[in-house]
Amino acid sequence: MNTLRYRSRGQSVNFLQQILNRMGYKLMVTNYFDTDTDLAVRDFQLKNNLVVDGIVGMKTWIKLIAADKEILNLNDKFLSEKDLIDFARLFSLEPAVVKAVNEVESSGKGFLAEGRPRILFEGHVFWRELKKHGHDPKVLWSADFEDVLYESWTRKYYKGGAAEYDRLEKAARISDLPGIKEAAYCSASWGAFQIMGYHYKSLGYSSVDDFVEHMNRHEREHLAAFGKFISFAGFSGKKLLEWLREKNWANFAHGYNGSGYKQNKYDAKLKSAYEKYSV
């Protein structure tokens, strides 16, 4: 694990905040080591006979992981080198390409520290999904549900980590009408590669519940769903799988991440990761 301190950024900070939340600290799960995280770390260090410096180094990591036994169970759900090589062979891709995509697009993890698959609930998608299921979102909307039901995309209501499950379940309880729960579960992105639930039918799953059940099994299932997705999803006249085979990073990133890929430099990150692994 990386050594972390106030103002550190990255996935390790996200993981740290998840662990601290499981221990009762109420933190916003982000990639930023903020003041609240610093205070939580110092409190944990004080209660566990460590030097109280706010720095999460080897000793603090050891204590944190030892205090949260569920983290150890995640080892059984991680992708292996063989999984990536098998995937590359199955889809006729260079292993370096698969590793690059796994690094950049999966953010390095498919499960929360507590063992559930990583999700992000999208209230604007829920708005659309309710319509698909025959419900009027304007009728169902109320101020109590403004954080899970809205017409246009916004990151304003994102909470990150396990708190996204709170948003998901809140959406599922917006009404007891038929199809509400399915609409809610279709409105979250799931797993390492953040595949939207509403793709379940195109991916070959019998229902969104079947899709979610597979996402709970293993990161190998996340990779399998990703393979199915890039095989049917297209951009600019070709399947995303074809753009990957050609190593056309810009077109793949545009098709997978949307038009904002340039702002986030996904194409450059993919190219850089590929060059690293191809060596």
C-alpha cells in the first residue's frame, strides 16, 4: 500500500476511506485525503497505540487491515494474470492491450472493502428507466428523492463507496409499483468496468438481478461482462472490440467513455499503459 497523508490523492485514499467507514467513521468516499480523513486516521492511531501523525504508512495499514477481517476475504475475488491472458486469447487481443484497459478503465478494483461490487448510481438514468418501465418520473419525484431522481446528469449527489448502495436502495423504495426496483438496479454502473445495469439483456443475462448476482461473484465476471459489452457496443461504424484490436485509443475511449474522454485523457492513459505493458 502507498504511504498516505493529508492531501494525498488516488485509489488508495478511496480504499482507506472505505475501511474507515466500516469502522464507524462517517467520511465521504473520494480519491482525496481531506481534513475529515486526517482526523479519522489520527483518532484510529490514538485508539490503536500508534504514533498520532495522520500518516498512513506500513504500521497503520497493518493495524487497519488486521482490524477489518472482511478485507482479507477479498483475495478470493481478484483478477489474476491468467484471467487477463485467457481474456486476451478469447477476444484475439494482445495481453498488453487487455492489461492497459484493466488498469485505466477498471480503476484497479471491482469490489468495495466490504466485499460488495463497486457501483455508481445515476439519477438521470433512473429518470429514463422509470419511463421505460411505464412510470412518470415527474409524478414520482419529491424533494425527499431529489438526490436519486433528476432529469439531467450531475455529480452533485454522488457519495462514493458503500453510500452509493444507500442511494440505490432509496431509489428502489421510491414506490411499491411494479418495475421500480428493476429500474433502480438498471440505473447503476457495476463492477470493475462500471457496466450499466440496463445493458443486462444485450450482455446475455436473463434479468438485471441475474446480472447483479454475477457481479457479486468475482472480478472475473466483471471482465466477462466487459468482453460482452465491447463485442456489441459500437462507435463510428465499428465495434469497440475492433477499435481495441487496432489500438485506436481515441475511438475506443470515445465509444466507451463518451465525448468527455479527451478532458480526462483516457486515450493518452490507455496508450501510455499499453506501451508500459508491451515492453
